[in-house]
Amino acid sequence: MSNSTETLRFRSTRPPVIDSAALNELLVISQSLFSDTEEATEQLSEVVSLIAWLDVDSEALIRKSARLLFERAEARGPQAVATQANQPFFRLLPIERFTLVAVTLLHWSYSQVLSVLEPTLKGEANLQELLWSTRLQLAYAPESQVFLKRKMPQGLIHPSGSSISGAHCPEYLALRPWPQRLIDRGYVGKEKAFLESHVLRCSTCSKAVERTRVLIYAVQSILDAAGLKSPEEVARKIESRVVRRIARAEISLIDRSGVAAVRTLGDALSIFIRRPIGQFFVFALSAWAVIWVVYLLG
Ligand SMILES: [Zn+2]
């Protein structure tokens, strides 16, 4: 046996029930990676029904499914977004769409995002820079500017630090400014407390935070308008499709590898009967029985 099959542990029982909140998060991610809703749903159900067979908890299931969705979108290239190529959001790279949606719409922490993208995206500094450039790129795309003009007539002021910063002002890096990290809830403990109290006292820094907030909310409204968050009923429909698919995958995995325990004859029969060939067999058997009874009575 090779190493990879030894490190991947499979379940010997039924896959876990995936909670709908997790599935909805994955759906948003899938829709940000594949512009066609049908394809996004299909990719999601395939990926989840594969990962559900690994012996992992629900948090790892989200992480691994998200990673696999991302890899599939990368492999598909521009084809994955061909139906919406005119939308500025879908002109972003898969990694840009993923990080933006995870942080902005799903409120993932930076470390959650990195736990999915770490092999591709190394370190939090790179993530902050990627988020910042993606937000600017999306907000300043011509189509976004038209959209934003209707929502905020005052327009965007390009966020920047000030050259006249006080002795206690945190260092403002143009490629990954601290206000972004503050608004994304990236600071904790003493650092967070220091920044929050400093912003209250320093007008330069409070302006920088305000401009960043306006930019981040503008980007959020562009994402909201992109319709990545499906209404409840659509999400539920998709959920039941994914669950059905997992049930199907369960059966085919049992067939191929014998991984799952078929404990009793009853189990084996019920699995057999759920397959098309099994259903045909049951139908043929009943038809034969009916003919036999008719023949006996006649
Ligand atoms: Zn300051």
C-alpha cells in the first residue's frame, strides 16, 4: 500500500450529516468560483460527496471541500467563469474571488482562509496584500464605478494614510494598511485595544479607518449585488440535491472498494435494491411472481 492511502483515513460507517450552514457557506464559495449556478451546484455536490468519505470532522470537511473546489476552478481556468465574463467580479482570479468572498461575505478569519489556501498563499502578510489589491481592483473597475455612483453619490476617496502622522500612530503600509486588518477583525487582545483607543483620539488615523470602511462596504455591496448568496429556498433545494448525491456516492463506494461495512444480508439487500439494477431485479421478480400466480390459478 502506498503512503498516501495510509495517511488518508476513510470512514467505515455512513458519512456524517453535513449541517446546512456549512453547506450554504460552501455554496457561496462554489458560486464565486464557477459563474454558472448549475455548474457551481454540480461541482459542490461532487466535492462534498467525495470529502464526506474522509474520516474528518465537519470543520475539516468545509476546509477540504473548499480547497478542492478552489483547485477545480483553477484547473478549469477561464471556462469556469465564461458565462459571466463581463462582470468585474468574475474577471478576478480564483484566489482573489475566494479570499474576498470568504472574508467579506462569510466573515472567515484570516487564519481560516489561510488554512484552506496556505500551500498557494503563504503567510498573513501576503493574504492582506491580496485582499487589499483585490478590493481596490473591484471597486475601481468601470462597471463598479457606475454601480457605486447610484449607491453613494459622494464617491470613493482612495484610502491612504497621512504623511503627518503622530508619534503614536501605527505604521501605514500602502500595500496592506492596518485599517483593513482592523475592520476584518484581524487584531486581537492588546493590539486591538491599542488601535481602537488610538483611533478615538487621533483624527488622522480615524480618517484612514473611515475611508477604508467606505471602500470595504462598497466592495461588499458589489458582492451582494452579484447574487452569490442564494435565497433560503434555493439553498435548501441545492442542499437536498447534495444530500442525494452523497447517498448515491455511498452506494458506489461500497461497490468499488468494499470500504463500508455491509453487515447483514438486510443491509446488502437494501443497498442492492436502491441501485437501478436492483430495482429492475425486484421488478422482474414481482412480474415473474404475478405471472406464476396467474398461471397457477388458471
Ligand atoms: Zn494616529
